[in-house]
Amino acid sequence: MTEIEIPDSVRFIELCAFAYCENLNTVYCKAINPPTIVDNNGYWYGFAKQDESGNICNIDCTIYVPTECVEAYKSAQGWSEYADAIVGYNF
């Protein structure tokens, strides 16, 4: 899987939802309000993988969200881990 679309009806995303999808490079999240994430002590493994040393790190992907919501995503719990990857998009 290289691309996913999260529809605007999604309100929650579980811990490790897309973990280890190492080929994932594009995420379209259409929700106006950042979906609430289930985390593990403040860290969400939603878009994560294991590096060569066995450490958990973020998948290198671009996360497209509604343009007017970029700052909300960048500051939302869990999503803020991916702030540098979040880009506005006109759906």
C-alpha cells in the first residue's frame, strides 16, 4: 500500500492503525477536525516503522489535510508527531 484516503466520517484512529506500512508515502485525511487518536503514553504509532536498529520511527510520508485545518492537525495530539509532513490540500 502506497496511498490511503481517510474519509471525513472518521472520528477515531486506533493505535498502530497504519504501522509497518513501510511503502506508504501519501495519506489523504479529509476530516475537518483531526480524528482523535488512541495513543500509548503520548505517542501514536499510526504511521510508524522499525528502523535497522529496531527502534520505532515515523514512516516518511506526506499527510494531506483540508487547507483550512493544517494548524489544527499540526497541534493535535498524535498528529503533531507528523507536523512536518502535514500539508494543506483542497479536496
